[in-house]
Amino acid sequence: RLLTSRTAPREQTVAPFLYYFPCQRWLAVEEDDGQIVRELVPVDEAFVKKDSENEGQSLATLGLEQKAKSTTYTVKVKTGDKKNAGTDANVFITLYGSKDDTGIVSLKASKINKNKFERGKVDEFTVESVDIGDLKKIKIGHDNKGNSTGWFLEWVEIDAPSLGQCLKFPCGRWLDKSEDDGAIERIIFPAELQTTEYIP
């Protein structure tokens, strides 16, 4: 229902509020942790408008401020030891927590193997995110691009130091349009008996 008024509405003045999202990190497969997408957190204006004399100290403090607002996960991915188990496709993962999710994260640069997702190999990746709470499930898959796309995923292991937990997500299935049920992405839940807890 459209409501009209005989009196002109008063103009409201709203003070502009600025958010600062500094990065100070590489977005490159061959640099830093290999990620090409980053989730940035807002920081206090004082960290951005710093004096040139204290620039080094401000950047160090900025790094600590950003670290306090984010969580780093170590993600290990095991490709099965089966014929044609490896994949050349682009693999992605999404972590779902009790508060939020990480969004789609491309697993571009393995810390262990230059040629990632090969038969029988374990690859390790770093995933940074804002605090998503307790890990509940993950979604992992690939874009089906490349010469050899089918992939047999054995398991995913995620170490979350801020939670003091290392969780195992068993799969043991193909992510292949011509194998199993034809799915190229799967939602996997952690195996409770394989969860390791330690002091955060």
C-alpha cells in the first residue's frame, strides 16, 4: 500500500563510515601460501593512515590485528592409489562451520608436490578465513577441465589450530562424470572417531 504525506520529509544527514580492508599479501600461485583469492577483514583506520616514521611497526601491528580476526587451516588431500586416480582439473573446497563458511577456495599450490593430485599422493594447502566456528562439513570438487579430469579422492584432513582439532573427512569415491554416480563434487562430513583434539 502506497502511503503519501502532505509534509515533505526531513533530510537526514548520515556521517560516512569507511571500512579499510588492507591486504599486504601476494595473490600468486608461486608466492606466499599460493592462494589467488583472499578474504580480507576490516581493521582500524589508524593502521591504514600511519606515519611514515612508524610504518614498519604499524605494518607489524596490522599483521597481528588481521591474524587475530582470521583463522588458518592446514588442508591435506589424499588422492587414491588406483589406476587413473589423479586429476589435472582445478580442485576447489568449501569449509562449513557453525557460524559461517569460507566460500569457494581454489586449491592451487600444494606445499608438498609441484604436480598436485597425483595417484597415491598427499597434497597440503593453506586456507585462511574469518572465524567460521566449529567445522561441520566440507564440499570438495573440480571443474572437469583438462586432459585427465576424473579423480579418486581418498580423504581430506583439516587441521584447525585455533580450535585445537584435526578432523578427517573420509571419501573413498570417484569424482568423475564417467565413474560411480557421475558427481564431480561431494559434501563430506568428519569421522568423529578419527578426530584428534589438542590444546589450541
